[in-house]
Amino acid sequence: MIENLKPTDPITGSAHDLPFGLPRNLDEAVRRLRECQPLIDMLSPAFVAAYTIVKEAEYEVFLRVISSWEREHLLLNV
Amino acid sequence: MPRDIKQFFRDHNIQEVEAIIPDMAGIARGKVMPAAKFAEDQGMRLPESIFLQTVTGDYPENTDAAMSPAEIDIVLKPDANTVRRVPWAGEPTAQVIHDCFYSDGRDVMMAPRGLLRRVMDLYAKQGWTPVVAPELEFYLVEPNIDADYQLKPPVGRSGRAEPGRQSYSIAAVNEFDPLFDDVYQFCEDQDIEIDTLIHEDGPAQMEINLLHGNALELADQAFMFKRTAREAALRHKMYATFMAKPHAKEPGSSMHIHQSIIETASGRNVFSNSDGTPSQLFYSHIAGLQKYLPAAMAEIPAGCDGSAGTERQFLPPDHALSGRADQRSMGLRQSHGRAAGAVVVPGVTPRRESVVRRGRQSVSGHWRVAGVRLPGHDRKPETYGSDHRQRA
């Protein structure tokens, strides 16, 4: 609002078939936050630093999980 | 301890106190103590690393970027406006939300509730006041003792679990009437103002709307509501879960936040011209969301599962903007309603599909409200939507 931006034209049909515009995983989302200086200025560098290292630590642990999908499809097949 | 907290303790014969701060994941942390001890305390202390604790209870390997290696204590100060009863407690218990400061009085910048205050100050500098109304989606599930097993919908009054999709079904909500009677009573006891309750798309998936109001108060209410729903469900041998995606083949849960911005001096809704048409600021608000949402996504979901934020199995994608106020197929949506000034105003509601969509509820309500509104602020425009269904 302060930058006086203009939105794109409204979409009149369904947006279901359009490409993704938002990051699809936490890695990518954290990277984009760290690169967005206006957001960092607003939230404070201290908060963004704390938040992003917490999210990274959570994501690392999350990636260590062996899922039921792996047991179902890989256990006896690969 | 502020006077009115003492008075509250006397009025309700409070024996025990939960001194609470919301952490990065929206988890209530703090201390439980006898009321007499709380009254004597001159500022409770906790290590600042409490804000670097992950949802699994671990800490990042290297915290130098966020915190002094000295690991300084922070001082917690009670916000007297937040003192409430804990209605599910056995003996008369109060809860008080605290704000966090260093011993020299500086804000703890990592504290989500402090962040929300600072973001609201940015609005104030523009002469604006944000108004929000969160809507929280959640599932009721059977108790899940072993996390290796999938979740199952709970059995309601009929003795059966729900068959298929029951969107907006009144009878399907009634299945859990005894539970919701407790939810309503607990909310009344805590001044959590529930507007409506509906059945969402998934089996035993519900959505509760809170009445619009001050952003900090609503963040507090959303934070308290999640505890409330979990406690009420436990009484009926169920779990209430706000996790983003509890059932693989069912819609996820989100929290979307209706927003409007009032010009503080006049009370006028800045999203609307005097003739009821959308204002330039309204369009800039949307444009800012479109520009900054991709960078803000890390703040919206609390969890890790990658595609959660952008799943489109059931819901419309991303931050496309709908062309009509009544069109639901987009991430950012205008909606009809009356503004506080009784002007009919289209707002924008970032539906779950955009920002909040399926956003991890586990995120701190405070952080989420802050995150959402942030972009609108500062020089970045973005922000978020609003819908003023201002229920006048």
C-alpha cells in the first residue's frame, strides 16, 4: 500500500491449472525470506535470523523421517 | 503485578497461575505456579533460547546468528488485559500472557507477540488501525496413541464415523454437540468471541470464526482457542488437531484471516471509496500481497511438509486474484460485507489457498497475524486481505 503497487488483472476462470507461484518447500521459502530485504527490515533482522534457523533445524529433522510410503513402495521393490 | 490481575485473582479465588508466552510454533510455554508466588514475583525470568526451541524440542546447531552465546535471561511481564480463567482446570486457575524484555527494558525481538505489537505500530504510523477476524479450521480425530498409525475420524453420537463429505452439514456438527457445548462454555469463560461454527469438507473437519477486532486481541484469542479445542476434545476422548494435513486424502486445515484497515481518525475503511467501490489502497494491498507472499511463505506454515503450502488437490492455487467478489476459485479473494462504517466494501480475503491456506496452524497465532499483516505495512505494500464481513 505504501509502495502504491498495482495488482495483476483478475483471473476470470479457474486458477487451478496455472503454474505454482509460491515456494513448495520450506528450504525454498526460507531462502526467499532471507533474500527479501523489505520483509527483513519490517520484521527485524533479529527475528528473521531466529525464525529461519529454527525452521531449518525443524526441516532437517523432518527430512530424517522414514515414511510409510517408503516402506510400502521401496521395502521389497528396490 | 498490576492491580487488576490481583483483583481478578480475588474475584475468582485463583489458586494457581499459568504464566504463558507463545513461542515460534505457537506453543504455550512458561511456568505454572501458586497464585501467591506469582503475586510476589518481580518479573519472571526465562532463558532467551526458549524462542529458538524447535517444535520437536531441539535447538539449531548454531544459534550465533540469533542470540548471544552468553544466553541471557529475559524478563517476562504480564499483560493484565490477557488474564483469564483456565476453565478446564481442576482448581481455580488463571492464565496470563506475558511479554518479553531484556533487563535493560529492550524488546526481545525474537518474541512473536512483541513482533505483532511492532507491526501494529507501523500501521499506527500511517494513521491506520488493522482489524482482523481469524477463521480456524481443525479436525477431530480418534486418539492416536502410536504415531505410526494413520489418523481416523472419531465416532460421534450416532456411534458411527462420518461417511463421506459433509460440508456445511448441520447434522454432522450435531454429532459432536456435547464436545462443542464444552467448547462454547470454555470460550465464554475466556472471552473468546466465536462468531460461527461450520462443518468443513473433510470428515469431522470443523471451522470456527472469531469475531473481528483488534489484531493483538484476536491473536491472543486464536492462541487460546487452539488450547481450548484440544482440551474440550480430550474430555470427549478425541483429539482436536490444527496440523495442516492430518489425512493424506482429505483437505488440509488452514487459518485464513479477514482483514480490513481503518483510518484511525475517521473510522473509515481505507479499502473502500465513499461510493462503495474498491479504493486504490485496496488494489495496492492486493498487489503487495502478490509481490511479497512468495518471500513470506516461510512464515506462514509452521510445519515442514513441503507441498503443504501449495497443495492444490482441493483448493485453488496461490495468489491469483479473483475477479469477482463471490468467486471462490482463487487464492486472493474479494468478499462482500459491511465495513465498520456501514459502507458496503469489497475486501480481500486471502483464502487458505493462498497464504494461509492449509497453512500450518501450528504457527503461533501471534506470529501469523503479524506475518500476514506485515507486508502491508512498511514500505511494502503487501498485505493482505480483508473482508469485511464486519458483522456490525
